[in-house]
Amino acid sequence: MSTQAHGVPMPVLCLSEIAAAATVSGRGREDLTPGGSVAFQRNLSGSTGEELTPRGHGAGFYGEVHSEDEGEETPRMVHARSETNGDKTPLTASTRSKVREAQEMEELQTLLGFQLKEQHPRVLCVSRRHLRKNKYVDIVGEYHLDLVQGFGGVPVIIPRTTQTLKHLMQYLPMDGLLVVEGNDMSDGTLLKYGCSVPGRLEGEDAQKFASDTEFDVSKDELEFALMKFALDKGCPILGLCRGSQMLNVLRGGTLIGDIESEIGHQIVHLLDGSDPAYDSHRHPIRVTPGTPLAGWFADDLGTSGELLVNSYHHQGVKKLGEGLVEMAWAPDGVLEGFYDPTYDPESGRFVVGLQFHPERMLQDYAGCAEVYKAFGRACWAYQRSQL
């Protein structure tokens, strides 16, 4: 199935225009000093005590930011002043960084043999820790990456390692945020952001979902900071599985700590990873008419208004967060999709949470790719609004 975006206007810019736009918008990078570490374990005693504080929780996410109006000199300003006044004042560090970026872009396009004609939206996504051959590696599923690139986005993978938080600002700008699968969210990070903490499994029950119930505090810290920042800025957000749960609690909602314990066994929401049906398992959901989900899957729903979706979660949304609207429910009452009703991809407004994984159902329904296409249109529109 093709994942190419349709009907998405692609702005055409020459390389010099890109460099100028980046300069004027102040999208340069600042240097930060690394430090701190966060333990990857259920016990939160290893959490770093020297963390960057997201906006709304003390210091600003950006730190101190300057613009041309506040006295920072861009290459264009320095060049103009030099021509008129003969001023030979050396460039500032931030200006040199932007000049270097423009020069290296020119050099790389010469090496590659083609010219970059448009600035593509940058979609940030934090990696997940995976044990391979007794060593940890950071991964993001290629389905996600292919779909983001299919609509013209540039996936920027952020490592979930312990020192990344100190460098997080250097991964900006962000034109879209994709938060996907991962472990249960840690108590400490939930509390830090004023979110409700769900009930927890203990002992043998916790071991049943050990790969989910073990906390990854580093990933939590990064994704909570980025999502809180994206919500504040109005940046497009697509939250899948864990990402939808994170979006819900950041908007004041609550979580089901364990579906089997709190809801029952009517619907199987998570099979053991060794089960042959782990990826092929499906359960029905009823889609609410008039929602973005109904629009994306319009050709697939038929008269029943139902879809069969995959399921890889033992937690779920309990109380829906403030200002969010439901889009789909499983027969046992577990919410499977929601959105912010300000939704308008053509204007860059996109805040969506899906409990299932459309990227792993591309052969099932054409609507699965439509989810990412709509997200892509929002990322393009948001990026243009920021230039």
C-alpha cells in the first residue's frame, strides 16, 4: 500500500531561502552541558535530581531566547551593517552556528548531487529501549518512519538515553510530535506533571506484563516534556497506544491501571508476546460518526460503523481529559480513540490519541495511512505558520 501523501501542498524554497528563513526565525542551536543520569527500573531512586524543567513547571523550556528585535544579530543584519559602516565586528557564536549550517547544507547537497528545494516538517519521536543480544539498543519502528517520510516529513529520532534531557532543546524546532508504544508511565514523572497515578500490578501479576510494567524514566521525562511543550505551543501531536494515554493524563484524564483486573476478560487487549496470534489478533471497536476517525476510515466502516483493530495494551483511558472528545469504544467500554475538537489539519491543529496501532494494520484498511496523511498535512501547515 502506498504511503505517499495526496493533496498536501509542498512549498518550494531554494537553499538560500531556507537558510534565510532559518536565520530570521531563530531556529539555531544552543550548546548545553551534559550531566545527570536516570535509572531504568521500577525503583525511582535513580531519577536525576538535576533536570530541565518544562514550561508550566518553573523555568521555560527554551531557557533565554533572543530575536532580532531583542538585539541578536543574524548573518543578514551583520552583512548589511558591514556594507554600510565598514564594521568588522566578529560574528556571535549563535550567528556562526547558522552560517555553518547554511554552508554545510550547500556542501552536502553538492555531494549528494541534488538540491534541497523545500524545507520539510520535522517530526520528533523518542526511541524505545530494546534488549538485543544482551545489549540495549534504541529503536523506533520503521512503519512509523516510513509513514512520516511518506507525507514529506523528516523523522527526528531522539535517543531515550539518560543524558538526552540535558540536550533536548538541540533537537528543536519541532513541527510535529509522534509518541508511540512503550512501558507504563512512571509514578514520579506522572506526579511531576500533576497527573493522576493509576493502580499498579504487584508480584506475579506484574510479571505477566513485565516488559510493560517496568518503568523507563528517561523516556518518560523526554516525552512528557515534549508533549507538554507541544500542547503549549499548539504543535501537532499524534499519540498511539502509550502516547494516547500520556496525552490523556496531561489533559487531566485518568488511566485504567490494568484492564483485566478492573474491567474484566470480555475483550482481550494484550496477548503474550510469544503467542502466534500476537500481531494478527483483532477486536471490534465502534466508531463515532462525524469524528476524524470516521472520516479517515469512511470507505472501510460500511453500515456497521465498526472496525477490527489490533491491541497491545494492558492499560487504557479511564476518565477522558479536559476538552477531549471520544472517537471509538471497544465493546467492554475501553476507549480506543479521542481528539481535540479544534482539529483542523489545514490550519496545523491536530491533537489525536488512538489506543490501537494503525501503522501495523496498513493491509487491513486504507484508513490507516489516512491517519498519518492528516497528521502530515497538519505538520506542513504548522511549519509554514512558524516561518
